[in-house]
Amino acid sequence: MTGPVHATVLEPLDAKIVRLLAEDGRLSFAELGRRTGLSTSAAHQRVRRLEERGVLTGYAAQVDPAKLGLDITAFVSIRPMDPSQPDDSPERLAHLEEIVSCYSVAGDESYILQVRVATPLALEDLLARIRAAGNVSTRTTMVLSTPYENRPPAAPVGREA
């Protein structure tokens, strides 16, 4: 679990760089410079500083789950069967590869899991494995369609000096 994070206010140019790289992490420094009005070396230097500050944490390929046969996305809310048991559900469930995200939440449930599976039967099987491994009760919501997801966050932008 992550601790508190202090927000970073970005200069408008840095915010633009973050947005461009979030949309396409394969942009070259030359192309990034062209789109921001910077030289290639200045774009490279700004990206390096954003990485050092922890604003940019990595670059990854985006995968279409449907192309892998994972047509069903669901959100599974979990709650411990015994409220006095240790709060270790993320560790108990980490081995289940169908779980793509785990969110600690306030409310009736302790965590909400985002899962991706191929079929309703696979979801039913996964739910049984989640209940057994986590000693939790579940409440499941299946996704019907996804108008958008994985949007880059809007960074707070300060004024340039």
C-alpha cells in the first residue's frame, strides 16, 4: 500500500509533456520537442527531471484485453468474513493473476478488485478462489461496456514565472 503523496504542481510546459507521454510513451525526444516548442535536448532534460521527481514512473505497452480473449471485466468488492482478521487481503490474493487492480476503499467493503476473465464460468471460478484464498465475502458488478479507461490524470498546473 502506498502512503500519503504530496501533490506536485507542474509548469504548463511540464504538464503538456506529461500529457503527451501519457498518451504515447513512445514519442521520441525530437517529436516531444517539436510538439512543445523545445529543442530535443531541452525536451530530454525536462523528461529526465520529471522522472527524477517521480512524476513519470515508467513506460509500458497498453494491451487490449479483448484481443487476448479476456472479454469480461468485473469489479469485485470484498469484505473479511471475520472483521477481526488481519487486513492482509491484498497479500492473500496477489497470486490470482486475473486481478488487475486492488483498491483499498472506505465504506462497507474493504477492497474493490478489478478483474478480467474470458467467460462467465471463469468469473464464477475466480470468485470461488477469491473467497477461499482471502476468507472474504464478495459482491460483484460486471462491466457491460467501457466508454473510456486509463485516462491520464490531469496534473495541477501552476503559473509560469
